[in-house]
Amino acid sequence: MSESIPIKITRIDYRVIALIFGIFVGMLIYDYKYEDYVNNNFTLADVVIILAPLAGGIMSVFVARRYWSSAILGKTYLALGIGLLFYFIANVLYEYISDFVAPPPAAAPFPSIADAFWVAMYPFLYYHLVVNITHFKKTLNRRHVIWMAVIIGVTTGTFLYTSLSQKPPLDFAYFLGLYYVVVDAGLLALAILGAMVFRSSILGKVWLLLVIGFLIYSFADYWYYDYLTLFPDQYSDSHPVNMVWVLAFMIMTYALYKHKKTL
């Protein structure tokens, strides 16, 4: 690394990874066993969903604060923190609308005011990934550009084919869903590139862990927008996709904690 900051090597504690997956499985079982209650009440699952991105956002701010003098790290981790805090605000608004303003059996609120914060989140996530990647890898070769374009093209094309075959109204909600699919595909491509760029660096393992969080998040978003928004009767508060989002943020939070310990 070209940054003039002290480096400490720490190991990934796989007991923590096991605990994260244990919590994930436990919440899935909880949602399944108490499905009717979860779908009709504000529960522990809702609290976990709301707080998961907040934990990551706070940890990002701690990393940024510690290394604000760095030319790159302070600003990129602050951007990540702001993005995750926007996600937290969106979650609070969404849960409030869905549980108190339009409680079940009303349809899930999409789009809603919460989407303003989800939409605004992505530039900060992109800034974090793009600036970190380009700082360590100044140019992309043609192979990188091609497979990144393939990821974005295939993901977007699949969504368009699947969604248009249902003959949905081409309204604001449809194009908002398309926006999420495209930016998530870009996020997925950047996350994979980041894993490749940092795999041999001092941050290789912790960056890979952060990337895994981004990958899981992108998968959950694609699952939701490419399928569940097209078949809204199959989505509920107890749907497994909610816990997949939580899993992504728990992994991101631990990765950020390890960043703080490693840098």
C-alpha cells in the first residue's frame, strides 16, 4: 500500500463467521416457525433488519475517523458509512409504513419515500469501491471490461425478459425496479473486481470478506427485484430474502471491524 499508515496483520476469526451464520440460520427458523406472527406484528426480525445496516454504517465511520488523514481511506470509508446509514434510514421508513401506516394484509409499500434513501445510497457505495479499486489498479484491461459488462448485461437482460413477459405496467415502479437491478449488477461486478485487485495485498482477506457482503447483498436485491416484485403475493416479512440482507450486513460489519484492526 502507498498510504503512509501503520499496518497490523490480523486473522479472520472463523468462529465469528460461524456465529454470523448461526444467527442467520436461527432467524430463518424463527421466521419460518412463527410465520403468521412475524407477518402480522412488529417483531425481533424487524428490529434486526432495521439495525443491521446501522451497525455497518457506524463501523465504517469509525474506520474513516481513524484514518481521515489518509488520502484515500478516510473518504472512501466515510462514503461507505453514509451509504449504509442511508440504508438504515430507508429501513426505518419502510418498516414504519409497512407495519404502522399500511399494516398487513396491505401490499408492501413499493415505491415509497424509503426508496429515496435507497436510490441515494448507491453513489456512495460506488464511490467507495471505484476510488479504492482505481487507487490500487490504475487501468483495467479489456478482459476486465468484458466480463464486467457481461455481468451487467446478463443480469439486466434477464430482468427485462422475466419482467416484460409478465406484461407489467411500464410505470415509475417498474423503472425504479430496473434501476435497482442495473446498479446492483454494477455493484456485483465492482465487488468481484475488488476481490481480484486486493487478493494479494495486506487487506486481501478482509477485503474479500467485505466483498462477500456486497455479493450477498447484490444477490438478495436481485432475488427481490427480479422475482418478488413481479409476484408480490409471494413476498412477506417472513420471506428468507430479508434474512439474506441481514446476513450481508453482518458480514460487512465484521469485515469493517477487521479493517479497523488491520489498518
